Amino acid sequence: MDNTTAAIKSASEAAISEQDALHGLTWWQKAVVYQVLVPSFKDTNGDGHGDLLGIAENLDYLAELGINIVWLSPIFESPMADMGYDISDYKKVNPLYGTLEDLELVIRSAHERGLRIILDIALNHTSSQHEWFQASRRSRRTPNGPKKNWYIWNPGKIDNDGNRIAPNNWESAFGGSAWTWDDEAGEFYLHLFGETQPDLNWDCVEVRDSLYDILRWWLDKGIDGFRLDCMNLISKTPGFPDAPVSKAGSYYQPANCLFANGPHVHEYIQEMNEKVLSKYDVVTIGEMSCGVTPEQAIEYTSKYKARHELNLVIQFQHVELDCHDGDKWLLREWELPELKRIVTEWQTALIKSGGWNTLWTENHDQPRGISRFTTSNPRFRALCAKLLAIWLFTMQGTVFIYQGQELGMINPGCFSEELNKDIETVTFWKAASEASQNGHPDRAENAKKAIIQKGRDNTRVPIQWTDAPHGGFTSPSAEPWLPLCRDGNEWCIETQRKDDDSVYNFYREIIRLRGQHPTLFCGTYECLDPDNLRTWTYTRRSKNGLYLVMLNFSCDAVASRPSEEGLTLRDAKLVISNYKNTSDPNDEPVVMRPFEGRLYQLRVDDPI
């Protein structure tokens, strides 16, 4: 056998082995998830809110992009105090978005295109308008009333002045006490979020069984899984002790350590999986609110556990770098090595322990990734969007895209009362405004800066489809529920689909390429420059492939020398770059242009 034939045979065998590795993964491990915020996706009836028919009519757009799973934001009946996470009926569709028949059309049409649909559901709490809560509050004064113990009630305690006060000093996620007095019940009820979002009592068997019935009902409708909102908060510390003081000058204190990842959380999720989820071919994604470490995530997701719980968790460590002492609204400057250390820990810990990562930079609760991790400067905007895409799609795990991310959307970059729709932002702004009027004039200005940078409405702005009024999101005569960004027509979907060099088409290409290079799914990860302030260089390696990822997170040109890490680019193949006309390297140093990203295949085993 001559050398050429041997090389071809070796490459062919390696490619087969690589594809075998890909076949060994589950469908959700290989998938790309696309999150749709229903009210901001596409409006078909002219009321200014996106709806289910807007999704059904645009499934071809998502299929063309190359995604596999569509994650729908909450579509259940709700008074919409918190973007639908305050559910008043789990088995009814919010009429703002359409009907159950519309949702069934979305499910059926998606399946016809090879797409799967997952629902975003909150099981930690309901709306205070839910029939369950209404029955529970009525029953608190009777011995054996229906649903008496379905929520977390407490008589509170008496202070030194004889006044009845909340049971403890726990702070709500949206500020103020996590307890609210209810006159009809004659007790306080717990709400870790807004006061219209009372927490369910998961210690009550009837509550758990009723929630499991709801999950079965939706799965039997053809749903392919769930994103489980704040799932690690369902078990609280017994006795409700006071939280330790960590927030100076405030009576109410963050109590994450007393209600996140609580004493029975694994028992209850294992039960949910055993009784319901394990009976279906679905994916379960648990949002880990209020903190989770890689070690804790492994407890939720490891395939090596005797009793399974969840497939994936959504963690937030990488998007909390710009928080000061855990306070979202206290802005903090961060440096690239900090981000690398967090990501490296997750990349190395989960896969070796039977877990699987989720890869994301933005969602409905977080600002746009470009604005947070790079720059919104118009000169670099498209480059930054593509740089972050290379980062995400060359990491180990399942990639999540939030609507508009594939278009390079950025934060609006301005403050106005009109943009403040979110309950968390409105509550924070109200408190800051009042403080400014009471001797703290800087509070309002600091709050504006924080909201511009971190407010949840940043990513809830409707997406722009065409150059028509309101970006084609709704009819010209309608008023969008949230104003669109004034970005220019070059960023709309219609324009980007026609432009080969657009952010949208870059996402299409990198999704395609990832599927052809299985080492990027499950190969080992090694960071080569952990302390570099401007670049992020790492390898992805398997027995059949070796890849080098080079990312410049700065606005300056940076020289790099892979040979210092024992790597050579002499025979490397450039798989993708976010700059046009990037050639295969011949020598060092490699000069990385501002916000440049490159993916090299160092050992060419799997064909493009």
C-alpha cells in the first residue's frame, strides 16, 4: 500500500470513528436549541404581541437556520405579571397568544420539519390567580379545607412592639420581603419572586402528583420536553431560619443558601423523572436559579447516577461576572481570565462525571451577548456576533440560541420609562427613584446605567423581519408591546438572508460545520492561555481529531504563537473564521485582528 492510499484509508477510518462517536450521543446532545420569546417573535393578528401562529408560519425560517429544538417561552394562561411565569392555569393557552389548536398546529408543523418543541414551565410557583391558590387561602381557616397545604403558609411572628411580622428576613428576588400577608387566610405566604407568584409546597404529595399529571398531559399532546423554571428552588430549609446578613443596611437578606438546592430537591426530581419523564423520549432542562456549582450540577444530571433526574441544567456563573457580590444591579468590571476560569471548570468537570453542558450567552432574562461580552460598537458588531458564535459552537455541550442572536442583535443602549415593562426592572427603578428623592441623588443615575446594561427588557424587544414599519413584526397600524430597536434595515431577517456575509448566514454555516466535526461535541477541552487578558486559545481533542480555537476578545491586533504550546499550524486547515479572506497560516506569529475568531483543524481526519 503506497503512502497516499494509506493516508486516504487512515482518514476514512478516522472519519467513520468520528461519526460513530456522534451516533453514540442522544438527540438532545447533538441538538441546537432556539429559544422563542413568543410575544416578541411575530404578530399575525395586529394586536402588537407575537403569537403562536406567528411561530407556525415561520418554522421554515428556523429549519433553514439549522436548529433542532424550539424552546417556547411560557404559553399558559397567565395575568402576565412576570412574562407568563405566573401561571393561572397549566392546561390552558394564554389567549394573548392564541388557542390550544394553534399550539397543536405548531407542534404538528414542527414535527413535519424534523423540529422538536419544548415548553417553558414554572413548577416552583403559580399565579395568585390560580384556582389552587384561591382554594388554599380559603381553606386556611378551616380544619380540612381543600388544598389547604398546597402553598407555603406561616402565621409569622410577633415583634417587640406586638406587631405581627414575616416569619424571617428572606428577600424576594425582586426586592422586599419574600412573604406577603393574606387577610383571607390570616397568614403569610411565601413567594421567592413577585408577590403574585406564591410558591407551591412540594412537600405536599398532592401538589407533586398534580404537577406530574400536568406534565403527562402536555407530553401526550406531543411536546418533546420542558425547560423547568427555577427547578432547584422547590425544596426549602425546614423551619425557615433567618438568612445570614450579607447586604448592609437592609433588613431583608438574600437567602439563596436556604432555598436553593434544598434538602429534598433531588428526591422530588428523581420521583418526577421516575413517574413521568422516563416514560417518554424527551429532554429536560432545569434552570438553576440562585446558584449551582459544577459539582451540584453533576448531582442533577450525571448519567452514572442510579436514579436519574434531569438531562441538562442552565447555570449562570459566566453571566454573573458583571455583578458585585451577587447583586445584579451593582455593576462590576470583569476580565477575560475570570470568564475563562469559569468556563474551563464547567467544560472539564461535567463531561468526565457523566454530565453535559449547556452553552449560551443570552436569553429572555439576560442582556444581549454582544453587549455583555464584547462591544456594541457598529464597527465591530457583526465581527463580535460571529466571534461569540465560534466560541459557543466550539465548546462541549448543547448550544442554545436566543431569538435575534443569529441576527447580531444588541441591547437598545438607552433608557426610557417606555422600555421598562419587566416586573424586576420596574420594581428596582421605583425604589431607586424614591431613594433619589429622599437624599440619595445618585441612585437614579446609577439605576439608569444598570438598567441600560442589565435590564431584562434588553432582549425582550421584538425582532425585525423586514424594512417595513415596526420591522414587519406587526402590522403598520399596530403598536408593538415593546418598541423595536432602531437598528437599520441591514440587520433585519429579510436583508440578512440575502447577504452571504451576514451574521445569520454565518450561524447557518457554523451550525452545519459543527455537525460535521464530532470532536467539537465530545472531545476534551484544554485552555492554553488562561491568564491572557485579550485572547482565548483552546484545543478540542479526541482520538481522531485535534482542533485549535483562537479568539481575540479585544479591539486590538494581537500576535499569537501556537508553537509555544507544542502546536504547529504548518499543515493546519482553517475550518472557519469571522473575517473574509483569511488564509491558511504558513508561519508565526499569527496576527489576530480585532475581535477575530478562527477554528483550525490540526489533524485532518473528518472532512468538511
